[in-house]
Amino acid sequence: MSIAFTPWPESFAKTYREKGYWTDRPLVDLIDHAPQDNVAVLCGERSLTYRDLCSQSKKLAAYLQRLGLKSGDTAVVQLPNIAEFYVVFFALMRIGVAPVNALFSHNESELKAYVKQIEPTLLIASDGHALFRNDAFFKTLSESSEGLKHALIVGSAGWADSLDSVLRLSTDVSLSAQPSRADDVAFFQLSGGSTGTPKLIPRTHNDYFFSVRRSAEICQFTSSTHYLCALPCAHNFPMSSPGAFGAFHVGGCVVMASSPDATTCFELIKRHQVTVAALVPPALALWLQAAPTYKDALTSLVLMQVGGAKLSESLARQVPDVLGCQLQQILGMAEGLVNYTRLDDDIDTIVTTQGRPMCSLDEVKVIDEAGNEVGANVEGELVTRGPYTVRGYFKAPEHNAKVFDHEGFYHSGDLVRRDENGYLTVVGRDKDQINRGGEKIAAEEIENLLLKHELVMHSALVSMPDDMMGEKSCAFVVPKMASHGMKSITLRKYLRGFGVADYKVPDRFEFIDSLPLTPVGKPNKVALREVIRQRLLQDKKL
Ligand code: J2J
């Protein structure tokens, strides 16, 4: 059985095939067709060749098949940056089970929302996460989703089957199951979101495989590429731009880092002769600070990719000198479109733009509020469709009607300028989202939770400037009573009580008597952003 999603219209699918962009191959070919003796993943003291990765994922696939999992089923997976992330992913691909890969920083609230949406049969998680040290949370999840019967845990939690034992002990690799069809959903990617519930993005084998292949080509990945996976491995950027999958596609090697911090990564770069790393701007800033002391550790590094949030020109200009390698900027989105500065672009283009689309069939328009295309170098919203940009979120008809237009263009909410050569520069955002150093927070999700507090009458979450993170979040709260005595700490605790990921808890709270409103009666977030900007300036002066 296949999973329902919004397909590309037949005429587009035909063109993408004719052009050779969609090849009707399953994603598991990424590892099955790689040179089997090459090292695929280095993780701590462990080294897995492609042969190991293939055989372990086959063992796990066979085990899951014996449990009764079948094509069209879904799974929620939450793993840290460890080799098992790929073993699990490709095992699920072999039997046509579509996972949503939650970020390791996600918590009760996000996992419950994913379970509700995809009604999984299986959960794979790690006992390194507080939620899975015992079976209490799994029981809660299975109460809300009848089909959720199976759990596999990395580590020795004791309450569920251990993934480690399955991989060590199981010998049977006989598989009758097949991957899902290449134009069906392979897995769900996470959207940054701007709504109350996080939206899931159905990605097909065909579209994702193309995006990986083309990315690897643009970034000139080869079998000698040693790619450092320092961002959360489930994120679209380190998975596919070109990321770990790009490295697999060419038989290269992925080095797992437990965190993007400079000391951890510099040691790995030196030890494993890493050639490419990918970071968000705040992590890059820390690397740039730390690098002068470690410079000889970084000699193998050829390419530093930066994306996820706006990189300042001043940081960008430091990269070649301080890290001794080339910079590449990337404007990507889990919904599809990825833009790259090219390796042979001049330095000014690389430091001042976020690149251009990777494929000639990426249709990108920059439009004004009336929906008309604007000219070169004029600010407008980026809208796009193409061979790897999805046509709809999973089971979200109302939201889809708002962000996908009748021609299938995805309205990204990113405000950009496009130059005469097609290069995009991000200048702002017209979506209710905070980009906290690459981590996206949907304002409405947090506002809704705050409104549940008995003393909160109104709330509005906005971004505030931050030197390190680019943006942080500030919640404006109107209490129900003037003499409320409410404190930030109370609301922080309250939000944590719902089990939302830490990065979504507002960095600052401001209590006010009323929210400024727009002419149509919505909270005026432009005005609120200005209020907090002024207050921050005031604080700096004191
Ligand atoms: C400014 N804003 C950016 C950039 C993304 C590669 C790289 C990044 C992502 C990603 C990704 C930006 N400058 N260089 O999926 O494959 C903001 C935009 C965009 C949103 C998407 C990839 N690069 N952004 O960040 O789905 O607002 O994907 O629409 O997490 O991040 O976020 P996400």
C-alpha cells in the first residue's frame, strides 16, 4: 500500500524523467551501488564499510519484516548523530516503511505530534534521550496511536528490544519485501513550520535522489570526500545538501560528530582528514574564534558549507583566511529547493549571496504582495516549483491551500532579492517563524501553549536580534490581571511542562498591558519587534 501525498502532475513527472532527473531508483541504491570496500561511516571508534552498512541494514530489515512491518507502514525515528541513523534509514527503505526522523532535541510535544500525524507502527529511539530510559512515554504514545506496537532502542534500556542485539545476533537476512515505488513517499522530512502543529513533508525516492545526486555534482564530491556530519543528522542539510547521502552516492566517507562545537570537530577533522563540513552561522562563528589556535588541525579541509540562516558578510569573508578553505553558501529548505554558490564563483558572489538554484528546471519567481513578479534586485517573496520541491505537506489541506498556489508553486515566505545572474540574497521573512541560528520555531505553536496558561490573555512570539544566534525569540505576554506578579521563570517552566524542545522556549518574556494590533486586528509583530529592539538597545546602554 502506498502513502497518500500530493503528486507532481503527470506532465511534469514525464519531463523530469525525460531529462534524466527522476531515475526510478530507490534510495537504498545509494549504498547498495557504492564500492563495498570503501569506508562509509566513521563513528567514535567504529568504522563501517559500505558492505557493513548494507549487511546491517539488511539484517534489521529482515528482522522488521519478521515483526510484520510492511510496505506503506510508517515509523518514528529519533537518533543522535550515530552510525545507526543510516543503518535504520536504509533498513526501512528496503522494506518500504516511511520514517519521520525527529531531531534529537525534539521532546514529548513534537514526538506526540508526529505520531498523531503518521500513525506509526514502529518507534526507533535511543536510551540516551531522557524520554526513552523507561517505557512510560512509549506507552503514552501507543495509547494515542493504536498501531504503534513495536519499539527498538539503541542502548540497554531493558524495556524494549535492543537495536544493538538485533544487529549483533541476527543472522537471517532473507527479505521478500521491496522498497516503495520510486515515485511514492520514501520518508517524511520536517518542516520549519509557521503553524500550530509541525507539518511533515513527504519526500519521494525520485525527488530526493535527484536532489542528492545534483548536489554531489555541484559540490564536486568524490570517493575521497570525507564529510563531517556535525549538524543534527536528521536535518535536510546534512542529509542531502549534499550531506551524508551525497557522500554515499559517490562512495565517500561520513564522519559523525556528536556536536558542532569547535573542539570536538577540530579533533575529528584532524584525525579523519575531513575535507568538507557543513554548519549553521552561529557554529561557524565559534569555529572562526577557535581556529587560530588549532590551525594545523584543519589543513585537510577544502570546503566549508554554511546555510540554514543568514550568514553575515563579515563572518563569510573570514572563512578562507581563518579556516584555510573555501566557503560555500546554501539556501535550502526541507520542502525542496536548494541554492548553492558555485565553487568557481568569485569571492564577492560567495560572501554576499546565498547562491542560485541547483537545477535548470527549478522554477523560481520573486513576487510582490499582489503576486506579480518583480524585477532584478528588487525585494519580494521567493516562490518555487521543480523536480524536487514537493507539491504539498502531508495531510494538511488547509495549510496547503495557503502556501501552494494553483500552479503548484510553494510560497516559501522568504524575502529575497535576485540579481541578473539568478543569485538570491535573503533579506527577510514573511512567515510567522523565528530562525534561531538555523533552528526554526513556529510562533503559533508557542503562542497556543502560552494561551493555555490560566493567567495569560494574549501572547505573541517574535524574533529579536542576537549577536551570536542572529535571532532569538521573545514572547510578549498580556496577563489577565494587571497585578499578575507573573514571572518569566513561571512561563518557562509551564512550557517545559508540555515537553516542547528546549530551543523553542522563549529566550525572553516581556509583560505588557495590550498588544499593538494591525488594521485587521492581528498582533502587530512589526511593532513588537521594534519594541524589543529598542529595549535591547536600552539594556546595552545600561
Ligand atoms: C538565510 N536563510 C536561510 C540561508 C535556509 C540546506 C541548507 C539549509 C536548509 C534549511 C536545508 C538559509 N540564509 N543560507 O533544508 O537542504 C531559511 C529560509 C528557508 C528555511 C528552511 C538544506 N538557508 N534558510 O535550513 O527546512 O527561511 O532547511 O526557507 O530547516 O531556512 O529551513 P529548513
